[in-house]
Amino acid sequence: MLTVKVLGDFLGGQWFRPRGAEHKIVSRDPGDQGYRIGAFPVAPEHAETAVSAAVDAGPAWGRLPAAIRADFLRKFAAELVNRRGALARLLAAETGKPLWEAELEVSEAGGRVEMELREGQSHVQPIRISEVRWGVSGEGRYRPLGATLVLGAAAAPLEQPLGWILPALLAGNTVVFKPSKLVPAVGQAIAEIAEQIELPAGVLNLVQGEAEVGLKLVSDTRLAAVLFCGSHLSGARVVQAALGRLNRMVALAVGGINTAVVLSDADLGQAVYECARGAFLTTGQRASSTGVILVERGVLLEFLDAFGEAVRALKVGYAFEADVFMGPMLSEAARARALDRQEQLERFGARPLLRAEPLKLKRPGHYLSPAVWQLTRPEPIDSFRPDGQSFGPDVVLVPFDDDEQGQRLAGSTAYPLGAAVFTRDAARFEAWAEAVPYGLVNHNLATTDQTSRLPFLGLGGAGSHRPSGVLAQHSCSFPQALLRATEPYDPSRNLPNFPRK
């Protein structure tokens, strides 16, 4: 069993654990509810303290040479490597994801720093113009926004928040970080690393809490930016709370629709594997999880048989057991929502190829079997996925007749996030990539395949047009233009009709 020592909130470089807190977040392993990882006290008054610490630390941190900030982040990455085993076990215990998947997340988070230094910084390099006109040079440079709030998600509680925290710090911003209420221990681990590398006081602050604490933080007008990843409903609440300052930068990565497209000339073995991986990795709870598969009628029956066989073979179980592909849902509420959405699909007229069922395994957890639903006719995505991504282990297969109809269906969602197109024809893929309005379009790869070396952006209701990935530093900076006089003042060059002595 894994338990952690609860330290409290990390404010201005120190830990504060309020005594006699009226409320605590109890973190339990979603795969084994029989024991708890830790009880984390909630102190809403710490929200203001955390913002004050970040604001106070901002000027000195922003003035540091970028090379010194980069050295701190290299130390952060090294500590991730040093702790990789313990972090992977903590991730697996608190999220329920299989240990092998948790190990991948730690590895990807550790590689983020070098990517930011090698490639992310290339997008915030100064722009220099030697001569704008006679006697005038120009420069454009990027400057930090200021104190920044990062609201973390639960499905990838290390990689996702660090995907904003690290570039924000490198760009010269200070950070207040509130992890999801479902993963307080992983959030604490991030702050522990900041303390270990002796990050200057106030540069990274941690506040534990539930939605109310997050909204209290968002409403603090001293914050220059809010970076959020989560559901569309929660994102809407964040935007509403942030309306007090129109000049505040708000970057939202909210759950959207991720659509796979299987064309008649696809390698069906590859399509089956990638679609199953995309739909059921992390129990379908990733923002990029495949929720819809459009299948060209010519290969529909063959794909249905092979896909159903592959999904039936997926092992659902405890994170630390061998051969487990899919762990539990993050919470009982998440499992209940997934089952409710299943009933909605059935009322819509979808046919279950596989129905999701609560599973009773050796350990008491939030286990749910994978679900595969089929529509018998083409239907707009918004008609059966009206709220965007489902955040659960279910996928809906929809037939289509030709590319024109399929592209129209792929574009029939208000929440386009990621797409995957399976075809052996490179030109056909390019035509689809041009036709579908998604921020990510993969060729013969799952929708869950992403890289921080490229921009990542949800369109429509799936984001706010502030890309993460390699452009994250760009998103949490502002450009400043400077013009400089390079020659002594010469009155003979005054504008025509300007009075002369």
C-alpha cells in the first residue's frame, strides 16, 4: 500500500498545514478503495496568500537571465528522473492507470524541459530590424505575463500541469498551481521537487482544494493568466469567473470530440489497434481519447468484428497487476456519469456491440468494462455527443458512404479536438486533413498520439485558441515592440511644415 506524508500548501517557499481544518480531501486509490493515500487539508484563505507570493516573486524572477531560469528547470527535470520510480507508483496509485502507463507519463514529463529549451524557446526569440527607416532600428521581444494560475487535470496529473508550469516558468512567469481534487498527492510531489531544487520562494506555489478554491483563485484580479485543462463545463465556469479582467490571458484545453476515420483502403489490423488504443488508453479519460469512429461501409462489418474481438481481449484490473491495459475510472462519480451517457446513447437508438458494466474484482474499485456502440445510419456527431467528449471507456461507430459524407460527419461537432484518418493513400489523407476542422489530425495513428514538439489546440468549444505544446511559451508571453533612434537628432530632417527657428 502507498501512503504519503501530507505537507499542506506550499506558499512562498514554505509548507503550511492548517491545524483543525474543517475540510480535507481524502485521496484514495480508485482501484482499491480499501485504503487511503492521504488526507489533505483545505484552507481557502491560502488562495490569496499564494497569489500574493507569486506576485511578489514575479519581478525578480522575470529579470533573471533566461539561462539561469533554464538551469533551474534542468534541475527540475533531473529530479523527475531521480524520483521516476516513486512518481510512477504514486501516479498509478492515485489515478488507477496501469504502472507501465504511469512510467511513460513520468518519462514524457521529464523530457519536456529539454524540448522547451531546444524548440519552445525558438518561438519567443527576439525579432531585430537593423533599419526600420533612416536612423531608426527595431526590436520585438517577448516578456512574461506575470503571476499565472495553472489548474490541473486528473487523468494526466504530472504531464499535463507541467506542460504549462514549465514553459510558464521558463518564460519568466511565476505560478500558482491547484491540482485536481482527485490527485492531491501528485500535486504535492510537484511542489516537493520545486522545494528540493531550491526554486526561489514564491516562484511556484501550491494550493490544494476543490472547485470553490479554484474559482476563488480565478477571480483574483492580480493574476495575469489562467491556464486550465478539464471538462467543457468546468472551463465555462473558469471563463465566467475570469471575466473581471478583459486583458487577462485565459488558455483552455477542454474535453472535445476526437474522431477516428477508417477508410476502405486502410490497413484494418493497424486501424483496429490504433482505434482501440485511442479509445481505451487511460480508461478513455484523456482529453484526446477517441470517442467516435467513422467507418466506410465497404469495410464496416470486417472492422466491427475485428474491433469487437480486440476490445473484448483488453484486461481491466488493478494498476499494479500484470497484463492490465485498462484501470478503473478516476472516481465513482465519473463511473456513474459514464453509465448515464450509455443510457443516453441507447435512448438515441445506438446498438450496443459491447455494453459497459460495473466490474467487481478482487479489489473494491471504480472498475468499468469497455463499451462499443454502433449507429446503423450516419448521424451528426452533436446529435449523440451533444456535450463533447465522454471521458470514459466508450466509443460510437458510425457508418458513412463516401469521403464527402464522411468529412461532413467529421465536421458535425461543435467541439473538434483531434482526428485520426486511416488510409494507405497519402494524398487521400491530405484531402481529409484539409477538410476536417480539428487542431490535431493523425495519419494511421491514434488520436491519443501527441507530441509537445508540435502545437496542440482544440477548436470551437474545445479550446480558446491558445496553443500548448511547443507554442506554450509563446502563449504565456506578450510581445513588446521597441524602436530606437540610432542617429543624432538632425533638425533638417523634421517633417515638412514643422515650425523652424
